Amino acid sequence: MNIRPLHDRVVVRRSEEETTTASGIVLPGSAAEKPNRGEVVAVGPGRVLNNGEVQAPSVKVGDKVLFGQYAGSNTVKVGDDELLIMQEGEIYGVLED
């Protein structure tokens, strides 16, 4: 099954949760924070401006992105993946190597 977001929506697969701290302490599942990073898996065509033009999105499929803790409050399960659906404005930036 594929998902095609509409307008300025972006579908993101959240990165795996950290199970250990930087000092090596193993965190139980309830103490681990959900990561605020992920990979873009689908992008809508863009935001419709007041004059009717469509502003193309700034992110593309495959981009590694950084987003807020409460961004993408809409989750959907596609196959075995739990995906976040958020507006492009909820993304803080693209992580580059």
C-alpha cells in the first residue's frame, strides 16, 4: 500500500528510539523518548497560495529531517511501519552529511 499526501503534507518514518544513553545506561521502554528525527517517505504537491499558485515543497523523498516533539500528531500504520503525517511547516530542517 502506498500513501500520497495532499497539499503541503509530508509523510515521515520516525528514526528508531535510543535504548541507551551516551554514557551507556540502558533505558527501559517507558523512559525512552521518541526521536525527533526521521526520513521523508512521501511529499504532497505543495501549498496552494492565495493567488492560486502552488508553492513546491522544500523537502523531497529520502531527506533526513528534524521536527518538534509534538509534530505529526497524526500517525498511520502502513504495513509494519508507523508513519507520521505532518505539514511541511512542522519540519525544522533537513539534516545534511
